[in-house]
Amino acid sequence: MSPRRAHGIAALWGFAEATLFFLVPDVFLTALATRRPGLALRASGSALLGALLGGLVLIFVATRAPEATLASLTHVPGIDPELLEDVRADLETDGAGALLVGPALGRPYKLFAALWPATVANVPLFVALSIPARWLRFALTIALARGLVRGLEPLARRWQLPDRWPLILWLLSWSGFYVFYFRHFGW
């Protein structure tokens, strides 16, 4: 895959997931990391830019039509009114800092963006906190994917696995993750 294409996919995926799509950009970035970790890390910057733009679009829309925005988000797989209220409570209790820990708790970035105008309302702070909140997770999943592949390479050689074994491992890992996630948070 060309770098230009990787950056384009990452940016579009970041934007889509920050708005209405339900699969995180890490899915694409970790697939890329199994073969081209340097490109995956660089493309994570594009995913971050896409996510920031998506978050800002959601803030803009939520400022103008908050109830409609929130109602539309409850139709996204893995998001229900209870999760929405949990994120609202996090923002009201912990303020802007909730954005930093929310993703680790399985709270979608898009909910923070949609609720931001009614809670914290400081858009430059949203952007500033989004950078570590999004990019650190991207970097960690890329490192985990690459480390797992490198660690299992000797075993794959010994068992003479086909060259596509990292892709199969990636597919099984993300499938397992989303089965768990949707069972826990609902489809």
C-alpha cells in the first residue's frame, strides 16, 4: 500500500469513527503495523487529524442541534442512552479530564465531542486534549500489534505458517475484541 493511500484511509477512518462509524481507526492502523510499522505510525497522525476534524464537526452540529445529535448517536452500534449519560456524568464530574481517560473505559470519542458544548464548552481545550487522548491509543495499539507479530515470528517460522499469518492473527484479535465490546456495551 502506498503511503498516500494509507494516510487517506487513516484520515477518512479517523473522521468517520469520530462521527458515526463504530469501528476504531486502530483496526486499520494495526493491520498496517503487521507489515509496515513505520508507515502505520505515520498514518496514525492522519487518523488523528481526521478524528480531530470529525470531533469538531460533531461539536459544531451539537451546538446547533444538541438533542438531535445525541439522539442520532444512540443509533450507533455500541452506544445507548445509558452510555451517553455515563459520559455526560464523567464530563460534569471530571470536566475536561474525562476526555483523557474516557477511551480507556470504552467510552467513544464521539460522545465527548457531542456533549462538549453543553458541559466544558472550551473548543481549544477539546482539541488540545484530543491529541494525547487519541494518538496515544493509536501508538499503543500499533506497538502492541507490531510487538506481537515480532514476538511470534520465530514460532510462525518453526510451524511453517503461511505468510499471511499476521493478517489472520489481526482478524481474530479484532473479531474477539468487538465480540467482547458489543456484548458488554450492546449492539
